[in-house]
Amino acid sequence: MSHLTCRICGSPLALSLVDLGTSPLANGYLRPEDLERPEVHYPLHPRVCESCWLVQLPAFETPEALFGHYLYFSSFSDAWLAHGRALATEAIRDFGLGSRSHVVEVASNDGYLLQYFKEAGVPVLGIEPAANVAQAATDKGIPTLTRFFGADLGEELAQSGRQADLLLGLNVLAHVPDLHDFTEGLRRALAPRGTLVLEFPHLLELIQGLQFDTIYHEHFSYLSLLVVERLFAEHGLTVFDVQRLPTHGGSLRIHGCGSADPRAALPSERLCLLRRLEREAGLDRKEGYARFQAQVWDLKNDLLAFLLDQKRAGRVVAAYGAPAKGNTFLNFAGIGPDLIPFTVDRSPHKQGRFLPGSRIPILAPEAVAARRPDFLLILPWNLREEIREQMDHLRGWGGRFVTAVPRLEVLA
Ligand SMILES: [Zn+2]
């Protein structure tokens, strides 16, 4: 029995989802001079609240330490840019946005999404706590507040007449340590007939797709529709529609509004369907979480066996990407440079550094052509088609792509 309590409802947390041992912060990329220094490891052990069913990790570090300086720039992923463009086009059409509307995005990163609203003549405001990333947005002409979002900032926006007709938050809810403060901020920042659009990785996909590597310390919460609807209800917000998206291995895009908005009384058909799916999968019962640990151990053993076989046969397995999820997998499995001598990443902010914990060097993508590995393990498996296209020259020397989630697969 742990002493931990639930972030939403305060109940004691006794049920384990999966124990991934200990690992350093997944975004703690090391510089060469850091290699002679120790790294702090934290337990990586999400628990399930048996009262409100939030799956969660305790916050070991302050948001300032985790997100104050961030190395993830959304604009470095072509697929993610295309996702942003499609969302903006759809939202402008469906919600009739124009030059008199106001679009606010929480955790707006480098402005990759808001730039498409701006291009269409819709006024925008970004909110991004990582100063280096916010600066990149400002350089593009996207007005951006370098702040953490919560009830206080929501109130400030309301008081200064900057409530949002469209309030966006993509992949931020899982990173929020205080869900009540954040949700209250959303309610205050939303115009009376405004629409709230949030996207977050879906817990159902995590469990059914064995996506245990999406568990890392920056992700405090692993969300289902069931939990978000409950949280919203406590703050006068209502989900009226939901879409399932393929992004990040399977995400939800929820459409929400104030509980007094007429749309709140008209839940869409697909919303009702998803509520039922989650119940059928057991997300509101202990049984829904019972097999995950054993399945994750099997995945780890499969990847280790593959790497050891290749090593003994004298073949080289390199990796592609330096995403946080790769760090979870590599550190859980105890894999280091002896089994994967290097990884490559397109982001110049990561090149020349080392993965936390595993200390595998991160090189530029050109290193693959220069060193001709026999296999390329794609760590960001959610981008595998994009990466296969980018690195197609691997096949020129008989190299093959490998993914390890949801099962070990050598791709044809
Ligand atoms: Zn709870």
C-alpha cells in the first residue's frame, strides 16, 4: 500500500498499473560534460485511482524544472505540422471564426498551430511556459505569453476582455500537476458561447496497444473520456463531442463548452459510443488494468532477445529518434550503447547530446548513411511511416526497420 493519494479526488492509491522501475527525467538530455556526473533517477510507477479511475504518476519535480526549458519544437515534425493545419482549417469552418474572433492556445509551443489561424486572419494568443520555445513563436509573429496556465491566468484573460471563442489545448492536460486549477482556468478563459478543444493521448489505446513507453515523468495523468467528463463537471464544463485520432498512438479530441451552453445538452452519437466502449473495456473496474504489467514484461524481453541475437551475429542495430518514449523503453529494458551504439534525430537541439539514463549518443540523421546499420529501431513508433519515407535509403544496403510497440516487428 502506497501513501500516495489521487490528484483529482484525494483517495488513497493502492492499485498499480505497471512498475517500470526507476529512470531519469525523460527529457533530461545530457551534454558531453554531463557524462561524468550522476543522474537522479525517479520511480516510474503509475497507479490507478479506484474511486475516480484516474491513472497517474506523482509529480516529483516542479513544472518549472520540467517545462521551463524544453527541447521539443513541434515544427520539426512534418506530420504534426499537417495535423495543425488540418485542425485550424476545420475549426475556422465549423466554428465560423474570423477577424473578430479570438483563438487562445494553452501550451502553444513554437506557434506551429496558431500560425495557421493567423494566416487566415484570425487573431491569436499563445500561452507557453518554456521561454526558449515561446521565443521561437514570438519570432514568427505569434503573440505569446511565457506563463503557466491555471485559474489565475484564466481570470486575467477574462478580466482583460481576452476570453477565447476557441480555446485550444493539445497534449497539455496530461502534463498538468493540478488538474483542478487548470480546468478552472479553462472555464474562466472561455467566452460564454466559446468552444474548448483539447487533445490528449487516450488511456484506452495505451492499455490496448501496450504503449507503456508513453509513460514518463512529464506525463502526470493518463486520461480516459470517463475521467475528463467527471473533472469537467466539477468546473461547469461539459464535453459534447469527441473524435478518436491516430496521433500519438491514438488520442481523443474532445469538444467542450460551458454547462449552460445549449450544446451541453446534446451529446453526440460518437460521444455516447465512446462512453460505452470505455465501460466495456473495464476502465471503470479493477479488471481493466490487471494484465498490463505481464504484457509489458513480455515486450521488454522480446526486444532484448532481438538485440542480443543481432549483437551475437555481428549485426548493428541503431535507433531513430530521441523521443521521451524511447527513453522510457530503453531505461526500463536496461539497454545502452553496447546494444544500440547510436540514435539519430532531426532536431539540432538534441544532436550532440546523449539520451538520459541509457547515455546513447544522438547524431544527425546523416550518420545512418555513413555507418550503414543493419537495423534501424524506430523509437517514435507513432511516426513510423514518416520516418520510413525519410530514411528509405536504408534499404539500399539491405538495412531494415524495426519497431517494438505494440510487438516486436521487423518491417518489410
Ligand atoms: Zn481519484
